[in-house]
Amino acid sequence: MSSRAERLRATLLHAFPGAEVAVQDDSHRHAGHSGARPEGETHYSVRVVAPGFAGMTRLARSRAVHAALAEEFGGGMHALALELRAPGEA
């Protein structure tokens, strides 16, 4: 079985063709916080640079990522920090 980080990366690559995707599990930093579980895999930071984000607002990009990852949120993922850019954006 793959880790949640691997599933997140695969899902985002499928949802945003041509994207560069980086996923970091930050669960260890949130031990004892709301939504944290002893086994981890609850809190992540994600960076996606996708051609499909060109012309989209920050809110639209965030909604698209959350929609793509809805199943993971339903399966115990609690928090997601996002950095979403189109190619060429600083």
C-alpha cells in the first residue's frame, strides 16, 4: 500500500497534466493538535506548478486541488498547506 504522500502526488499529477508536484508530510509538527493522529499522515504541504493554473484565481486553484483530493480528506487527511502557481510565476 502506498503512503498518503505518494497518493497525493499521483492524484495531483493526474488532475493537472504537465504539473510539477512536491508533497511534504508535516504531520510530525502537529502531534497533539486537532485532527492529528498518532500514526500521522494527516497534515501536508503541497507545491504545484501547473500550466492549467494560468489565468485562474488563487481561490479557483485551491478549489481545484481540494476537489481533486476530496477522497483523501474523507479518508482522514486533516490539513493541507498549498503553494499553487502557473509556470513563470514567482
